[in-house]
Amino acid sequence: MQRDLLNQPLRGIIPPVATLLQDDTRLDTEGMSKLLAHLMEGGVQGLFILGTTGECTNLSYDLRRELIQLTCREVNQRLPVLVGVTDTSFHESLRLAGVARDAGADAVVAAPPYYFGLGEREILAYFRKLADELPLPLYLYNMPSHTKTMLSQANVVELSQHPNILGLKDSSGNAPYFNAMVHAFRNRPDFTLLVGPEEMLASAVLMGGHGGVSGGANMFPKVYVDLYQAAASGNLAEMARLQDMVMEVSAELYSLGSYGSSFLKGLKAGLHFLGLGNGFLAAPLTAFEGEQLREIREKLPQLAAYRYCTNDT
């Protein structure tokens, strides 16, 4: 049975779970089981599969269905499971949401359909129709760099009146936009506001955001959980210490090469060196190799050791 997210709004760290693959057609089921256990042991407050970090648009529908079923089975209702259903086809989004419902997921997440840019009226009409027909609650996903469509503040506020739309994940990287959302929803504690870029996590929570969808939590979940808690409780010294590590992860692992997918290449390589998966990326993306892979291998032990440091050491 799905949770009542209307009365128990999402808070904390909800990682965008990486999809571990053997190759383009086969899920790494053993690796996924280990990754999900790693995340839950790290104290995360929910899981988001089939997002950008999960390579959602590059996976076959068969793989997407298998991943949903495996994740829900492994989690076994211990945490809320959110499933990305973003697609260029309205009916494929609905079909995938049905798989998520049947598997026991708690909600779905959708960005505007990509390829054609959408006008403001089209955005409203699309999400209203989607929310009307979905079998699960919906979280809006603002990802203008990948969809060519920005969810305006006015549209998000209007869509928030729909009883089946429960929140927003903002991956625009636009701090004034996110802060304007926090202000707009200052009297709506039921509407969840999550930030995507992990470099903004601490500041977003300080301003009143409810948490983050932080890719680095795949590797170091406890660091991001502790950072969220430090920001939420106003422990600025601890927040600054943990923020420093998050920025190191970003600088050392996400910025190699000049690819639009550098962060994902770095993340999957990092997971591989932590014993989680083989680093494979679904086509058309390719994994790091050679010098870039050696750089990550050299930098990761220092970052991995840093996660255990405390103010007492």
C-alpha cells in the first residue's frame, strides 16, 4: 500500500538513484540490491529512481519496468519510492506510472516532455491532464537544461492547487528561482520543495527548502543526510564542514572532461571504485576511461576517508 504523502510530506535526502547496468540491455540486479541497501543504511529519507542520474531517457521500457519492480521489492515499503515517468509520450508516462503503482511505489515524478519547447498554457494543460489520470501522486520536475522548458513560478503555484500534485524538484540551479518558490509557498508546508544541485543543498534548506535530490548521496549517503540535518537544525559549523566535502566531490568527480554528462560519468566511476557497479553508462553515453578514470581512482580514497571525519578527530 502506498504512503499518504499528502499528510506526510517528503523531507530530507531523496537520492536520484543511479541505474547500475551490465550492458545496454541488462540490469545489474546484484549491484542494484547492494546500492539500495547502501542508501538505506546511510539514512536517506526516500529514493527517486529513473531520474536524470538514473539515465531515464536512455533505458528501454523493459529495463525501466524491471528497475521499478526490483527497487520496490528490495525497499519493501521501508522508504518512500518515487519513480520518474518523464517521456515525450503522455500515454507512455501513464503506462509507466501504472507499473509503479502495481509494484508498490509511492509517487511519480515528471518533467515537461522534452524535444518540443512548450508554451505556458501547454504546460498547465499537460500537467493538469497528467495529474488527473495518474494512479499515484505527482511531483513536478523542473529541469530546463534538458527539457528546454522552464516551469515558471506562476505555473507551479497554479498547479499546486491540484490535489494530486504534491511538490517540486527544482534542478534549474537558479537560486533566486528556488528562493522565490520558498517564499511563494511559505504558508503551504504540505507542498514539498526539493533542490536538485547538491552544491545548493545547504543554502536551500537554510532558506526553507525541504531537502535535496543529491546525486552524490549514491556514494556517500550519510554525508548528505548529515548535511541536511545540520542545515535544518541551524548547526552552521557542522554544515560548513560537510558542505566543504560536497564541494570537493563536485570539483573532483563531476568536472572532468567537457561532456554534458561529466557528472554522471564521474559518479558512476566513483561508484565502481566503491564496489558498486561496473561504471557502465547506457548508450549513447560512454564511461570514463584512461586518464580520467585514473584521476578518479586516485582522488576517491581521500574523499571516501573524509566522509568519516568528525569534529572530534
